[in-house]
Amino acid sequence: MQQNTVSTPFFPNLNGLRFAGALAVMLFHCFTLHRDIWGDFYNTQWFKAIGLVLNKGHLGVALFFVLSGFLITYLLLNELARNGSINLGHYFMRRILRVWPLYFVVTLFGFFIFPHLPYGVETVHELWRYLIFASNIDEIIVGMKDNINFLTATWTISVEEQFYLSWGILIALLRFRNKNTFLWFFLSVIAGTIVFRLFHLNDERTLYFHTFSVISDLAFGGLIAWLVYYKKLSAFFEQLPRWSILLAYLVGGALLLSEGKLLFGPAAAFARLIPETVFAFIILEQVYANHSFYKIDRIPGFFEAGKLTYGFYLFHCIYIWYWAHFFKDHQLTSNFGYYGLYVALVFISTYATAWLSFRYFEQPFLRLKRFFRA
């Protein structure tokens, strides 16, 4: 892809990566939520071995964050190069049209409709925090008392909105017209999150959910976008030989599987840099490398499914809740065959709902974004 162009850029394989991240999160939640309902097979050694991989599915969230930071930053840099400034009104409206409608539908469903449905329960969460995109903070405060789970999925949306809305205000105040302002902003955010994590190493929920603990993922994505746009980092990836790409994937996979086991004590504050670096490599390799051993959009269905990942992510825990209760009530929890059927039904239900949501609910809002193009 030609760099520093003023045309609207297209990034191949990002759709496939989005769906891979969403699928990883779904499998992680299928393996970890409601695990008490399953039979003895759940505690067998071979199933625990599967869990060693599935338990890393939560890293799909970090992939989302890094990818989002990369894409949105690149588009803003492109707008800045084309127009000499960033239209913050258009920037905010694009965010609102993409994120807010479905977020608030799921939120209001969880608070007002779900409690009155079969298997429904009242939530302990505070609605006002969800309305101001602070569900991640709410999860830190009351999440341990909650047994709904699907409302928890909104925490990542809250983190992104806090970051991007605050970033927009900073752009307005600091007038990010000098390209180096972006660089120092991203480096400052990454350094700040390391310091924050250093002071909260013994607070697992804060480390996992707090904005100041995880926004380095978004800033890291922004940093690599800056390096691609201004420092031609893409040229390096274009020339990578296939053997080095394969080696990097093997090392990166090993690092991800070892997540949480490599750094201890104060050094653990730097642990998040490992998946950030791995996912940054994957993103840039998939977009720019000319000698990839495989491009993810070639997997049948992944490109189209990438368009559905927002709904797929927000809906999957709802179906995990319902199908888990269904299988428990019908005593279908005694062997791996039932578990495989359970995962398949969660996937099919989630995908179908995400497709319907995208086509009939999200797309009408997305079409309005043409009025707020950069």
C-alpha cells in the first residue's frame, strides 16, 4: 500500500484479524464461564491441555485495542496530511455512529429487559456508570458480585470511548498539527500506564479493567501507525523473508502462551508490552508483508465476518448465559460431545444475531458516516 497518500487508505486482512480476536474471546468465555456445570471430563488432563490455549483467548481484547489504535491513528494522520487539520466534530460523530447505538441497546437490555426474561436476574451494576462509558470502573467496583457476565463485555467499549473522547479533547487543546506531538503523546501514555500498573501490581481487577492500566494497547497501536506513516516502517515488513516471518510467529505464539509467567515483581508492570509487541507485528505483517506464509482474509468467511465483530463481541456472552442454562436444565453436561455442541450453538446464535444486527440496525447508522468523512 502506498504511504503518505491523501486518498482514503484500505488495510487488507484487518477484518480477518478482528474476527480472529472476537472468536478467541468467545472461546475463552465458553471455556471459563459457567464451568461448574460441566462433568468430570472438564477436569481431565487432555481437556486442561486445551484450556492452556483457550485460556489465552482474553488476549483477543488486546488485539482489538492495538488494531483500533493503529487504524484510527492512521486515518487521523491521513486526514491531517490532506486537510492540514482534524475535524473533531466529524471525528466524534463517526465514533458515536459506530459505537453508541449498539452499546446502549445491549446496556438497556441488560438493565431493563433481561431481568424479566426466563433465566434473567437483576444486575448489581450501576446504570449511570454505563451511561457515561465507565462500565470498566463499575466492573472493578461491583463486578465480583455480579453473575450476569454479558454486561461485563462492555468494559472494552468504555475504555475505547474514554481514550478516544479524551484524545479528541487533547487534540483540540494542544492542536496536534506537529507530527511529533502524536509521537510524544503515545510514548507518554505508554510510560504512564507502566507507572500506573507498577502501583497496582497486587490488584488483579484494576490491572485487568482499569483504563490507565490498558490504554497502552491503544497507544501502542497509535505508535506503530505513526511509525508507518512518517518513518516508513511498512517498508521493513514489505521485505521480510518468509522464514523470518514464520520464526517471528513461532516466538510470538510462545510468548502469548507464556503470558503472565515471564515477568515477576516490579517487572510485571511491563508485561503488557509483550502482547502489544506481538500483535503489532501481526498487524503490520498481515497488512504489508509481501512474503507472508498466509493472509488471514483468505480463510473462508473471515473477511465478511470481520464486519460483524462488534455485535459478535457484545452478543456472545448473552448466548453463553442462555445456552449454559439450557444444557444444565436438560442434563446435557456429562461429556465432551455435549460441550462441543454447546460451543457450536453459542457461535451460530451469536453470528446470526450479529449479522441481523449489522444489516438491519447498525448499517443505517453507519451510512450516516458519509456525512462526516474526513
